[in-house]
Amino acid sequence: MKAIHSMIAAFGLAFVLPAPADAAVGDPEVIIYRFPGVRDDGGGLHVGIATVFHCTNFSGVPENIRFATRNTTNSLVSNAIFPIAHLATITIVTHFVLSFTGIGTVAQGVSIDSGTTAIAATSTNIICTAMIVDAANPKPDGVALRGIRFSPIAGSQE
């Protein structure tokens, strides 16, 4: 009798459906972070103060990341989407800086004082950091921003 139960259990396990694939480009976006304190003096390339965002995707598939930046008066300054490959890290800046090679900007030429950036993505399996930097300094010199995590990764603690 035990042998029959064992065979039925083994047979059942052999036909278990795989877990659904992770979210991917084209799936609905979920807000994953909000960074308060975003700063940009509206300066030109490699001049003044800028905010730098770094995001890494470990979902297993390409994803999209949206950066929605608002200034102190709650006016939308920028709303931009960037693709990110699996295990890639992208750098997005409010305007280009010497210390990092950004692939895109979210507020070029716009002054932001104590603004906020919401980051949404097609997966929660993305982590991001942000910092305010001196855009003219080739060495990263600045202040780290504390991001508030929304929609945490299952089983994680941030």
C-alpha cells in the first residue's frame, strides 16, 4: 500500500506545472521606489549639482523602468522609460555628470530643489540607489539619498 502511495506521489510531482515566468517588458508597471530630496541646479553638462540613479535588474528577463520626477511644487518635470537587460545596471541622471556615464537624463536643464522621483518597473526584481553629486567632479562626491521601497521582493527585507 505504501508503495502505491509513493508511486502516486512521484507521478504527481513529475507533472507539476512550472512557476509562471517573471514579469517582462510589456507587463504592467509597479512602483518600486520613491526617492525624496532629488536635486538639480539646472546647470549644463558636467556643471553644478545633479542626482544620479543606479538600477540593477535581476529578474531573468529584460524589463522597463520608468522615472517620474516632480519638483517641490508637485509639478511633473520628467516621465521617462528606459529598457534594462537582465543583470544589467543602468545609470540615469538629472543632467550629465563627469563621475558616471549616464544612459539617459530625466530633467536636463530643469532646476529641482527638494523634489522626488518615483521609480516604477515591470518587475519588483530590480534594486535602485540614488545620490546627489557635484556634476563637475570626476570622482563621485556627494550625498546618498534614502529610497523608500514599495512592492518589496518576496522574502526580502530592505
